Amino acid sequence: MQDVLAVVTVVVVGMMVGVEFAVAVFVNPIFDRLPNNGGLDARSDGARVLGRVMPFWYIGSLVLAAAWAVSAWGDAGATLIAVGAALLVLSVVMSILLLVPINSRVATWSHSGAPADWKLQMHRWDRFHYVRVAVIVLAFALFAVALV
């Protein structure tokens, strides 16, 4: 059962990392290059869609990691799993304190209702997001090493 939990955790966290990495490295930079501030509508829509899904994904990943850490306690690799789970806790805290407040505002924006500094707010969100991506990539790497 522990092996199944380990594989499911690595797969779920890995897919989350892939989505967040793609948003950081590909999707948002593409949105930023759209003409006529088209990125504003795209980011606003993304904030609404991903803002509904990602909390469940982050918390689900954290629950899986915690369950794996508890079930593996005392085994080889348990420390890696525990540190990976702690990094997921950090990513959730970062999300709640730094990213969600910006994301909640972005979800309400449109061409007619965006603040004058919307691009600066987006760049601030991007910087926080890059750090969060680094944290979850490290967690994923620790889980992958613990799995093998």
C-alpha cells in the first residue's frame, strides 16, 4: 500500500509542478506578448479557472505527502519525504499570503476595470510564483529520490 501511495503522490505532485512550471515559463510570458493588452483578459481568465482548481491540488498533494511521510516513518527515505512535505506546506503558506491576494484581484479585472498598475501587479505575482515553483520543484525532486 505504501508503494501505491508513493507513486500516486509523485504523480499528483509531478503534474502540479508541470502545470505551475508551464504557467511560469511559457503561458504567462506568451500572455504578456499578446497585442492590445490581450494578456489582461487571458490572465484574468486563468486566475478564475486555476484559482478554483489549484487550492484542491495543493492541499491534496500536501495530504498525500503527509500520509506518505507517516507511512514511511523510520524507513529509508522518510526524511526526504518529510522535507518534501514541509516544502509543500511552505508553498501553501506562500500561496495564501503572497499569491492568492493578487490572484483574487486579477480574477475580477477586465479591459474596462483594470487598475493602472495591473502590469506591475502581474510582475509581482510572477516573481512570487517563480519562487513557489522552485519550492515545489525541489519537493518533487525529493519525492522522486525517495521513491527510488
